[in-house]
Amino acid sequence: MSNTPHTLGDEFPNQIDAIHALKANSSEFALVLTEYDEVNDKIHRAETRLDAISEAAEAALRRQRLMLKDKIAAALTKA
């Protein structure tokens, strides 16, 4: 388990198998997952003060993470 909050395993604990299956079958979905992980890591680094960013930039990253999470949830619902 990662020490980074909001990992996909934390956000979708009962759908990990479905996430892996969609990732294997859809390059578009795989890109969304990669982007989610990158944005989530940036937020975590900002929250832990490893990277100094403005509050506005951190808020924008949080909005982006939410949008990506919504895309993931929608794809899982369709699967």
C-alpha cells in the first residue's frame, strides 16, 4: 500500500480488477490512469511541502484530479 493518499486503490477499492482489465484493453483509459497518478503525486508532493506551489496551483491540480477520477468512474460504470 502506498503512503500517498487518493491512490486508485484507495478511491476504487472494490474495482481494482476492473481497472486492470480496462487498462489492458484501452490505451485511452491507460492514459487517464497515468495522468491521474501524475496529478495525484504532484498534489501529494505539494501537501507534504516537497514542492512549493501556490494555493491556486494546488487547487487547480485538485480540480484536475477530480475530473480524472470522474472519467475513471464513468468508464468503470460502462464496463
